[in-house]
Amino acid sequence: MTQNAYLRVALIARPHGVMGALKLIPLSDDLGRFNALDSAYLESKHEYKPIKILSKQIQHDSVIVTIEGIDSRNAAELLRNKYICVDRQHARELPQGEYFIVDIIGCKVVDTDGNDFGTLTDVFHTGANDVYQIKGSKGEILIPALKKLLQNVDIEKKLITLDAQVLTEVGLFEDSE
């Protein structure tokens, strides 16, 4: 399996002020990770350019940064909707049972009864827990990412196995007419 060498940690939302600062929308659960972020990569059209972060200010739900070489609002505007990434070597270590979204997107999803539901295509963040979107030949299923439901997640084999009994309790199936 080929893993993406870079992990997205923030989306550049817009310029902040007139001196080139950028407002970031964090894609990480850990806002504190930005305190130690001095270098990163700017993702643009699947290319990754190294950048140096000169300053950062963590706000309630966003981060304001300045990047070396970006010193005007016009220069900052050109970066709108691009991603700030880190390489895997500098990614935070995840606790047991947690996964980077980029690593689970594309996983085949089956249950313990042998049913094949298709491929995990998206992850939605909700207040209580994440929700996995799975699309297959039988339609779409949305499932909460609950430990009791996720029997096994094998990133190397790109395979997620769900507990069939728990799935009948929590799965949200698309109506078929």
C-alpha cells in the first residue's frame, strides 16, 4: 500500500489583515500542534512546496499564521483554499484506535457476516463522533465511527471490518426505491 507522504493539517481560509497573514481552518483535533509548527508544506495541485512559518496565533477555532515570503494581502489571497501539510515524519503520533483520514479513505468495508458494503469515501465530523460514508453497489451507508462497531481497521490491507450485529443497531442505509 502506498501512503500519502503528506498529511493536511489546515486549510487556508483567507487573508488576515493587509500584511500577508493567513487565517487557517485547522484539520487537526489538536490545535496545540500548531505551536510547534515552524516549517510545513504548501499543497498546490498535488505538489508540495516547503514553507517556513514565521508566526502563529491560535484562536478559538482557527489559527493565524505568517509565512516567509508572503508579505501582502494580494500575495496571501493567492493562497486561499490551499492546504498546509506536514510530512509523516512530523505528524503527531496517534493513540491506538485512531487513524489519519487520508489512510482510511479508499478502504474496503465489510462486516463479520461477509457482507461487502463498498468503499469508505468520506468522513464527516459531528459533535459526538465521526461518521463514515461508504459507497458501494448497493447504495450508500453512513455509520458512526464507534469502537464497538469497528471490529478491525487494517490500514496496510485497506480493509475495515464492522461488527455485523452492532451495524444493524447503528447503520443508516440509503432508501432504495
